[in-house]
Amino acid sequence: MKKMIVTLGTIVIAIGFSSMLMAGSASDHPDCINSFYSKSLHYTGEGMRHWYEDAGGFKQVTKIPYEQLDCKSCHVKSCDTCHAAQKREKQYFSERRAKEMNTCMPCHGREGLTFKFDGERGQMDVHISAGMVCADCHYRSDVHGDGRFRPSMRHTKGLRASCEECHVKQERESPEFDADTESHSVHGDKLACAACHVRSTVSCYNCHFDTFLDTGKRKGNFIPMKDWLLLINHDDKVTSGNVQTLVYQDKKFIAYAPYFTHSISAEGRPCDDCHQNKAVMRLQDGKKIPVVEFKNGELQTWKGVVPVIQGKLDWVFLNRTKSGWEPVGNSAPPTEQLVAFGTPLTADQLRSLAQEVSP
């Protein structure tokens, strides 16, 4: 592998879309690629470049242009990566292979990590437990695009799949959404399904960018965590969020984003998971939340639901050394970025969470 590897996947994987295909002009590729597919996010990887380079992203810390990062070395140049199957010495086009989970996981590795954590905890995603695969929800434009260029999967109509497609519109036979359920009727259109039904999100915490560039390896250069669920605004609703912290030459960076983790529970979380929980009441008192701390040589993490209130969440930033992880000596605050069109919760929303509710 080359010296500079595809590290931006860890930056924008909190955004929810790791690119799979080589970016470039359609003229660089066979006629099968000279189509609307050439504008798809799978093809362009634009979500990665946009949030890294154009929107106050990590480039302002590294000063390394996106094109100089070796992100494309792991991207593929044709349909073969998903569709090519082999029988003895002969290759052939396979729709079946494109629908297999193992075809998706090499690029969408965070979901594989989610399934690993949830399996160990006996809390496997309800859809995976039912035998569903990625392609049951993600097909057509989600995979091949629709001919319209978009900078991110979180852009309007950047992603077709939704909970409503099955559970409201009943495009496939599914447990039907009941608008009269108390939790649904009380919150109305203020909450996205993920706010209550995503158990927690996997964070590939503390990407140590220096070591990525030096070693060309991911393993051991970040810390996977799945202990909390952030709440963030997106598209006029509160939804599940995620965070990515990064360190480069002792400079600290953090990005907050709406993020849908495939860690779905059929039952929504109880009211007191969010309302008047420890994090909410601490924020309401004007205190910060120590989401991740480093004590006695060990990381300690906050457990449960945490609202994203700008400037009120504390994270530890670490350097990777020969002896292990050590806190960064730089005491300056991190550069913060809100990505994927996410925004922090407002003071009014925090007050609502601090109100007592009937169980």
C-alpha cells in the first residue's frame, strides 16, 4: 500500500458515506460508466472531498489538498468490484454478488463494526436479525445515482432509502407505523425515527492522522467506541448524530454530523433516556459534558444520550506513541466543524428535554 492511504473514510464515515469508486471524468472509463452513474456518490466520492476541503473541514488543519491524499488507491475503476464473479477461470457479471453483504463491507466497514459490537452485546439490529441485507433497502439511485450531482448523501434527495418507505408507505410488507402511539403523537414531526430507534452510534474515535500517513495502516490508529448516542438537528428534525475527532501534528479537530447507524431497535427508547437524563440536566445547569476522558492511563466514556450543544461537549485528544495513547500537549481548543448539514440543538430544545415527562 502506498504511504498515504485512504484516511478520509474515517473523517466522513460519521457522515455516513464511504466512497467506493474512483473519481474522475467519465471519459476515463468504459462506456458502461459513461452514464448517469458517473454523477453518483459511489463514483465521485464527492462527500469525502466536499466536507474535507470545501466546508471548513480537516484540510484547514492538515493543509494537504484532497487530491494529494491517496484516497483513490483503494477505490475501484469499474462495475467489476461489485458485479464481477468468478467461476473457475472465467469471470461473469453477477447481480447476486452485488447484493451480498460481504460485497458492501470492505468499503462500508463501520457497519461491519456495528454488527460486531451489537452481536457481542446480544443487541443485533432488528433488520439484520430478520435476515435482511443492505440491498433490501439500498438499491437503484442509492447505488447508481440518478444523474444529478450531489456533494453529500445528506444533501436533499442524496439518499433514497428511508424508514417511511416501508413502515409508512408499505412499499414492502413491514410493521406499520402507528401515528397514534403516544411517543409518535407527542413528538409529531419534530423527531426523525433514528432519534428513538438507533441504540447508539459507532465512532472511530481519535483518528491519528500522522500515523495513518506514516504507516499506511488504519488498524490501531483509532479507537472504536459505541457507548453514547448524540442528538443533532438535521432537516428540521432531531436525529441521531456522530462525532469524528482527529489529531494531526498536535492540532485537534472535531466534526459533528447526523449519522444513521444500523443499530436499530424495534422498540423506541424510553422517555427518560433523553428527558431529564444526566447529560441534559448537567447542560441545563451550564456545565460541560466530559464525553471522553483520559484518567490513569485509560479512556473513560460517557454512557447514554447526549445532546449536541456547541462548545459544551468535552473530548480528549490523543497522540499515538510507541508506548500507547497519550493526551496531546496542545491546550488550544479544537477546530470544530458541523458537517452533513447538521446543526446543534437550540436552547429551547434543551429546555424541552429538561422538562419532566410522564413515563
